[in-house]
Amino acid sequence: MSYQVDEKGYYGDFGGAYIPEMLYPNVEELRRQYLDIMKEESFQKEFKELLRDYVGRPTPLYYAERFSKKYGTKVYLKREDLCHTGAHKINNTVGQILMAKRLGKNRIIAETGAGQHGVATATVCALMGIECIVYMGEIDIDRQAPNVARMKMLGATVIPAKSGSRTLKDATNEAIRDWINNPVDTHYIIGSVVGPHPYPDMVARFQAVISEEIKVQLKEKENRENPDYVVACVGGGSNAAGAYFHYLDTPEVGIIAVEAAGKGIDSGESAATSALGKEGIIHGSKTLLMQSEDGQITEPYSISAGLDYPGVGPMHANLFRSGRGEFISITDDAAMKAGLQLAKLEGIIPAIESSHALAIFEDRKFKEDDIVVVNLSGRGDKDLSTYIDYFQL
């Protein structure tokens, strides 16, 4: 059994393309061409050169010595926080802007929650001289002001989503409406492994550079390509998909996915999709989704703007359902403490999203000789005001 996508766009029971008829031409054009374009020698050359010279790859695989000593195991951090723009998001936007150019698109739309994907999209649009419109929930605009300023400096138009919970889900809804209205000239750069096929697979393939590098770097450091565990936070799940990609079908590598429990799984203020979700359809794919008894999407909550999505990408839904992935939910409080702890132990201030992944070591015990790779998906600059308020710094 493979945990990769099948030819119909499914991961086990999850995935597919559940889209309105008006979107069919856009999605079908992409589905027919994305793999062929990605295989082109010229595409790969340009993609790899930009990752190296513009993004700053490969990112280091850092042995966190003091953190490891505290928890009695060997912890390596994959330093995606050191990418240009401060997070893993840029890997995907570089790939998708090259895809858009080859499809003849001259206008880009995107959605963003924490703002990192919006910044990454605005960045590559500035690089390529292409118009950029970013949809962002009104609440996220307030709590991620530095990233909004960055997007505007980069020439993007930021449009607030004022409906629903006014967060990531609603920004995605607005972006899809825009795409329906502008089918010919516009490419929608989805920021996570969500949406209709081929998006979950395409985004995962662009992010797979993460696990590709981990294999090479671990071979250099430990004389083995495979860690015992790969740990990543999961909202929609693109950083996790990238960290897991080359290990999905390697059963000896444990996959640990960390979701946001918010104020507690049963508090009514949570984004722990694996614990609370039921099968449903959101933004074009069948997946696990937080919903009420009558199928209405319930509002997610997390202190981290990048994890408060009511669903999870279909790859991750399948990892959970099949038992291939171990899913752990972490509260706001535990995540915030883990972020501060990493800062004090290793001199690295992580994004609050990444702090959720770091928080598992308090309760999830590992063996002394286990090698655990944690994907440090972003840096904490964007979250300083949240850290300041929380800890009264």
C-alpha cells in the first residue's frame, strides 16, 4: 500500500476534486499538465536554481544539543525558518509561479492565514513581475500586521475576508470566488496540501525538497538516511507533507503529526481535526473536517494563525485513518511554553505553529538513541506580539 496520491487524486478514501462546474476548466488544465511541466528539464533547472540562490537552500539540519539533553533523545531541527521570507511556504510559491508562467497566466491570487504564504506569494510575484492579490481573514490581518505590511511593500493587494470566522477558511472561500470570476488569466496559488486534486499532490511535491534534504543531511551526520521519527505541525499540512514525503512508504520511519488543541480538545475552541473531524468536503476535496451534527463547518480556534483551519489535507487524513501517522494535539499553553523554551535552550525563536511540534517532548517519550527530526517550519518574528502578550515580556 502506498500513502502517495493515486491516479484519481485520492489518498485512500480522501482527496478528489469536488468543484463547481465553472472551476472545472481551471483545475482540469492544471491536472493534465502539472506532472509533465514539473518533469521538464528547464523547469527543474530554474526551480532548483531559485531554491538555491533565492530561497537559500539547502536549509541546515541542526542538532539541538541542549534540547536533546533535556529530553534524553537526539533531536534534529530542519531549519525551514532560515528560508527567505522566514518559512517553508516559499518552496511551494517558487514552484507554482514557474508553473503559472508555463500555463500562460499573468495574474496570481492566494489565500493566507498567518500571512507567511501571502508574503511568499507576494515575494515570487514581485520577482516575476506578476500581479498579486492576497485574500486574508480580517482577524488574521489584525494579528499578523507585520506580514500584511510586507505583502503591501512587495506590491500585493491584500483583500480582507469579512464573512464567517474572518480567518483562513473564509479567505480561501473568497479566493475561490475570485478564481471562478477570472478563469482564463488567473492562477490560484494554494498555500497548503488542501483543495481539489492536483493541488495537494503538487504542493507536496514542491515541499518534498525538505525530506529530500533531510535524507542527504542525515546520511552525512549519522550515516543513515532515515530518522526514527519525523515530527511536524499540521494545519492544512504543507510543511508536514514536505517533511514526510520521501518517508511515506518507509514504515520504519515513524510519522508524528501535531495539531492545535487550542484551549483543549473538548473546550469548543480547538483545531484538532483528527480528534474532532468527520468525513466531509471543504474547498474542493474530501477529507476530515470539523463539523456540526447537521454537517455545518464549525469554527476552528488556535493561538497560531497558521493552524486554525477546520480541516486537514487529504494526505494527512489518510495517514490518520490508516494509522500510518501518530496524531498528537497540543494546547495553546503547551505550545507557547515550548516556543519560549527553545529560545532559551537553543537561541532560536520559533513560529508558534512550529512550537506545537516542539511541545510533544513533554509527554511523548523517545529512546535515548532515537533520532527525531522536527521540521521547524517558520521563525517567530511574525509572532512576537503574541509572545509578548502571552508572557508579558
